[in-house]
Amino acid sequence: MLKGFHHVAVICSDYPRSKAFYTDVLGFTVIDENYREARQSYKCDLALPDGSQIELFSFPDAPKRPSRPEAQGLRHLAFKVDALDEVIHQLASKGVECEPVRTDEYTQKRFTFFQDPDGLPLELYEL
């Protein structure tokens, strides 16, 4: 029935800053970008090479996330990576700090967390 995820929607507080983070730091490509006058909001479709997408929105006066990361609803986004240490180094070179690397007790896979400009928890999960 379901084939996979098409996109995840993210509402940001500072559109230019978040767009730069997802494109320049994380390497997403802009597919489409529109300013919606009636909503005073940008909608930017961003993609990774495998087709995974993020819809980046900029709604005025959007409320902040209640807590990190254990608020009800979406907890975090996890990205697949081949070489965790290499990606951590690349992020550090762009000023992004990652938490200490952990190992999943069930899969024995390594992972770490970092956050986007609005504090949205993001995970790197090594394949």
C-alpha cells in the first residue's frame, strides 16, 4: 500500500537562514520555491539525491516547538549516511555541532544528533 515517504514538512522561523542550512550545509537541492502572498509564506521544496524531500515553510508568528525532543508528534528526522565520522567532520567544518556518537543497542549501528537553526532534532544514522 505505502511506497515510502515523499516529504517531511518543516516550519522555520528565519526562512533565509533555514534555506541556507538545508542547502549549503546539508546539501539539499531546491526543486521549487514560491512566495505565497495570501499566506505571507515561502514554500520551498528541497530534495536529496534519492528523492527524499523536505517542504520548508515560513509561516509568520508560528509557535515554537514545545520541547526537545520528547514533545508529542514528530520526534526527529533521521538521515542515512555511509560514513558517520566523515559527515560529522563536514558538519563541524560548517559550524554545526553534533552530540557524542552513540550505538543502537539493538542494531549495533552508530548514530548522532544535531539540530537545524530552529532546534529541530536531526539524526545521522550510519548504514
